[in-house]
Amino acid sequence: MTGPGGGSDLAALRTTAVRESDTWVLNGSKTFITTGYSADLVVVAARTSLERKAHGITLIGEVDRGFVHMMERLPQERLGGAVANLAHAAQILAETIEYTKQRKAFGQAIGSFQCHKFLLWLRARLALQRPDSSG
């Protein structure tokens, strides 16, 4: 849903689609396509009725109803991204702590150095600032 310069402002979409005979001609570009590198199918939102502003966007289905479809699903997409990011951060923190226990320097585990202990403690405290701090 993200276009250059628009961020997640769906109404700022600049990609256009013009009907030519029985097909659509797309003109525009996209940024931040989640898992786009491995996609077999890409769904493109495009402005199909310039005069209708936000309500002139088409996704899949009825022409000019794309904005409504995207707005209905945007909260779920954002929540899913947030959950995935927190899970990745928790895993990376766990792997980092394990690494600092195993990696040796100057005859001792690097996690035992005062500076590293403090940084790991600080990162763990930040992780506890999550709304669900049980994990």
C-alpha cells in the first residue's frame, strides 16, 4: 500500500491505472513491498478516478472501492507487523545473550564484562516496556 513519498497515507497514492479496451495500463511505482522479493502474486492499488480523490482508488473487485478495502484491513496489517517485529526483537535478544555467554575474550565470557552486562540489562528493560511484558 506504500507509494513513494506517501508513506501509509493511502489517499496520497500516485500510481494510476487507465482502462484501455479490456485491460488496465498501470503507471507508478511502489516502495516497502513486504516479502515482495518472494511473491508469486502482487496486488497493486492504483488511482482509477482522479476526480474522486481517495474514493477513486481500485484494488481488487469493484472499481473505485480499493480505498475502503485497504482502510478496513490496514489496522490488521499494522498489528501483524508490530507483533512480528516484537517477536524478531525478542529472538535476537535471546540469541545475543546466548552469544555473550559463549564468546570468550581475555579468558572470560564477554557477557561478564561490566559494559556488556549494562547494555544487555538496558535492552531487556526496554523490551519490558511492551504492552504485554509477560514474555
